[in-house]
Amino acid sequence: MDFKYQLILLGSFDGTENEISDLFLKRLEELKLQTNFYEIVYSRDFEDLYKGNQPTYIIYFGSQSGNFQDLDKIERLLNEGNMILPIFHNSFTAEIPEMLGNQNGLRYTANEKDKIVNLILESFGKLRNTRKVFISYRRDQSTSVAIQLYEALERNNFDVFLDTHSIKQGEPFQDELWHRMTDCDVIVLLNTEGFLERKWCKEEIAEASAKQIGVLQVVWPNHTLEKMAEVCVPINLKSEDFLDSNFTDKDTSKLTQEIVLQIVLQAESLRARNLASRQDSLITNFLNIAKKYGKAMTVQPQRFITENINVNKRRIFIPSVGIPQSTDYNQSSELKKEIQEYSVEEVYLIYDNVRIREKWLKHLDYLNKWLDVKTIKKQEFEVWLSKN
């Protein structure tokens, strides 16, 4: 197998590298990606295994003693235009060599493992670069906590939807709310007593379940956990998880920083794990309709679908979670280069168009006229497959 994604680990090893590589392999399994398409290259194997023409992500582990390793390899990788993530424990300046001074480093803690692994997956195009979270709550019960989490998630580089902060004046409120939920990775649901008594709250959860969006359910004290979505992770709060044990005032209740951090970390973890189930839903639906029309489709290890047109020509279909973006088009076009043994005639992004606003659907239809990568709506799978 010639083509592989390369995770390169260099620098001073203290066990941190094993924690990251183990979690990386675990995430590949959760995303249903075949691990033999990925290679973890340590400094000792660099000269034998590294290939300059393959997708590469590099982590450099700093030295607390200032005894920097692998500087020759770092110089070569920088000259070849690679991005390198420096990891340090206490001081970037003291632990990272000067030649990496312009790289944006990350202080390592056990809490940062998920973030580091997700950055690797994002760079390989296996996880969206956007990190979108939707906060679902009742304004008359948990407004202050919703705003607190909005600010905390924003500080941690999430793109957060909160109705009072995220919908511009003049926009159709409910249409924009459904549109933003469709494009999110995780719903953080503040499950206060009586949450499901409100019509819109129930509809939001039904929508999440239908689209298999992961729900991080933050359950208020003295309230019962409810099974309300396909993918649901609970955090059961106690009164002491609130400042001054105040969890009943919608305007003044605040969570402790420890609980806020736990919610942020769980959102980071859940968004990656949830991707596979949403891709599966699209893939299964598309394959079932294709089979109805006698088409021979194959799901490849990289989680896209191929259809052989003749002996050495094929077209490919790539499941796109959420709303297709320009980066999806670019990565899909680049995928042609990975499939070197075939001539790829056509590339399509398949996506669920339900609840996406009409103005965005028209924009995607417009792009179909001009770009070599086309899109196919889930609601049009039947019509498209019957004609092509």
C-alpha cells in the first residue's frame, strides 16, 4: 500500500507521545477508518518511513532540560513546507527550539489530548475544521448558564450558536435556528426541570435524533436524565457544581469552572465520535437506493463510495456532514490524486439538505454549474440515481 497518512512524532519523549498515539488509533476505530491507511512515524524510523509526497502531520515534543532532539529533521520538514505543532509542559520559550519559534504551540495537559488528536484528524480531512456547537435551553430557567457556556466554548475556539447571540436582526428566527442546528457537531442541552414541556425544546431534540447529532445532556440537580436522542452523553449536576449552590435563578446561576471545563472537554470528544454515525446514515441511505437501481457501489476504507464505470474509470461519492463548505469541495477534488490506479471521472458530495435554508441551497446549486465537484441532496438521491 503506497498511499498513507503520516503522523510524525519527534523531539523528547516522556510517555506523552504514547498517550497521543494511542488515542489517535482509538479515534480512527471510532470513525471506522482502517488503521493500515495511517502510519505513525517516530524519529528512530524517520529516514526509512517518511515520504515527502504524502499527507503529513508533525508533532514536536519539547525538552524541559533544553536538550533539543531531531533538529535536522525539523529543518528538513520546515523547508518542505510542513506545519509542525510544538508541545510543551511549562514554558514554550525554554522547551521549544528557536527554529520553531514562529509555530503556534500548545501546552500539554491530560485534558488537551482530545484537542490534539482532533487537530490531527482535521489536518487529514477526516474531521471538520469547523467546531460547531448548538446550545439548547429554556430562557426562563437557564439563561445565565447558557451565556456562561457560550463564552467558555467560544474561548476554546468553538463556533457556538446561542439564539440570543447568533441570529441577526431581520433574519427569520426559526428557519435560521434549524439551519444552524443542521450544521452543528454537538448539541449542549441544558436539561432543567420541565425542559420537554416546551414545544420548541421537544422539536429541537427530535431534530437532533433524526439527524443523529450528538447531544451532551447537562442535567440539573434533582432532575431525571431522559433518553431523548440517538447519541447522548450525560453530565449529572449536583448543587455544589453551581456557585453558592444556586441552580434555580435563570439570571444569576453559574457553574463552577471545573464543571465548565468538563463540558468543554466532553463537547470536544463527542464531536469526533459522532461523525461516524452521521456519515453512516448518509452512506446507508445512498447505497440502499443505489441497490434498488442495480448499481454496484463500494464503500472504501476512507469512508467514501466508489462506482466503477468501466474497467479503469470510476466516480466517487463523499458523505458531507452538515452544510457543504468550500473546504469540502477542495478536499474532495484533492481526493482524485489519492486514487491513482483509476481515472476518476466525477466527484460528488452527498448531504442531507433537510432544514438547510433555501438561500444556501440555491448557492450550492449555483456552484454545481461551475465547479468540478458537484453536490447531491439526500432528498434527490432517488431521482439522481434513477437517471445516472
